Amino acid sequence: MASNIQIVGMNGNSVDPIPNTKLFRYSFRLSELPEYDWKLLYEQTVKTAATGSVRRRSTILDDTILVEMSAEDNKQQQLDLQKELVAEVNHKYDAAKEKIATELALKAQQKQESEDEIRRLREEAQGLKF
């Protein structure tokens, strides 16, 4: 099943000041609670994002993306960047899951082939004449 996590809105107290800074924390609600591995991939993708200084620092807490922004930031641009990031993580996560499934299927096939070969050799050994 493909990942289809999306940003669907803002949480109740969606804008909170960050103490001792001129930044605010915006809370964007996700369509579902992401799996632990999805969150890790999100964090990794955020760290290596190519958009550099345009994208603000963000993290995931439960089913919420928390984005730090200044009062002067273009909020719509930041939201759009987060939407792109979520879509990218969905794509990467699905690709990783597919790769793992393919590798597991290959290992299962190799195990079955090995077991079949052992079974054949045992049957062959039973035919030996002493």
C-alpha cells in the first residue's frame, strides 16, 4: 500500500512563540500518524534538503509537523515546501519498502531452492547401495 500522508490543516493552537527568539512554531496536522521509519526518513530528508535557507527548520511530533518561522516569512511558501517534502518522503518511503519486499522475496526464493536441493540430495543419498 502506497504512503499517502499529507498535510491536511493546522492544529488548534497552531502558532506558538518560541521563547527567547523572534520565531514562532507553526503546527501543521498530518492526515495520519506516520510510522517511526517514515519519521526518520523525514528527518533525514530535511537535513539534506536542497532548498537550503528558504526552508525553515521542521520536525515531526506525533501527527504534526512543527515548523519554525519568523513573522516576516512567507507562510504559504513554507507550507508549500513542507507539502513537497512530505510528498518526497512518501515516494522515498514507498521505494524503500518495495526494495525491502523484493529483497525478502529473493531471499525466500533462495532459501526454498536451497531446501529443495537438500531434499533432492537426501533422496539421492537414500538410493546409495552399501
